[in-house]
Amino acid sequence: MAKIPFPIHQLSVYHTHMLFRFILLVMLAGEAFAIGSPYTPDLPNPILEPWQWRAYPALEGYEIVCATEDKDGNLWFGTTTCILRYDDLRITLFDENHGLDGERVVAITTHGRHTLLRDAKRRLPVRADRLGSRLSA
């Protein structure tokens, strides 16, 4: 049987610590390589977060095509048959009785004190006055 030149029980304290450090280093290096790729956080899409969206129950049933906000904070919605204005208290409906011809509103935007609309037949924009009580071509 071969004789071990330095049996473990005869190692000095220094050599024992060095052997322990070497074994620990080998174990930690093996763990580091076993991990693989660095951590990449799984971030949700902020557009799809439910708290980003606000529901307006009074708008249910309308097929909203476009929307804008005027400088007074009113929300304007173009639908397939009418225009809706929401001012945080009530919804005002604009239809044939207010100067629209029942066509689908395809674009709505604000410019100064006016809300500009364009219908499906690409006619000239319709303007709503600042109070939103009447529409004119």
C-alpha cells in the first residue's frame, strides 16, 4: 500500500485553511458556471396594465371609432352614428338633430376652442363651438 506523503492529520493549520479555501473556491466556481445566463426581469407591458385604463359605463353600446380631449378636459368620442361629449358629469349626444348626417365619424381632433370632425365620406370638417351646444360646417 502506498504511503501518503502528508497525511491530513499531520497538515499544519495554515495548510488546512488553504485546502479548505481551495475546495470552497472550486465549489463556488462550479455554482457560478452552473447558473448560466444573467437574471433578466420579466416586465409587464405597461399599456396592458388594467390601472392604465378607465371604463365609462355610460358609453357601453356605442361603437367608438376615435376620441380626443379638448383644452377644457372634455372627452369627445366619434362613433358609427353620432358624436359624444363627456365632461365628467354627463354625456351629451350629437346626432342628426345637431347637424350630423348619421355618417360614421372617422377622425376627431381639437384645435383651439373648436372640435374638428371628419366623416366617412371625407367631407369638410364639422366644428363644435366651445360649449359644444351646436355643430356647424
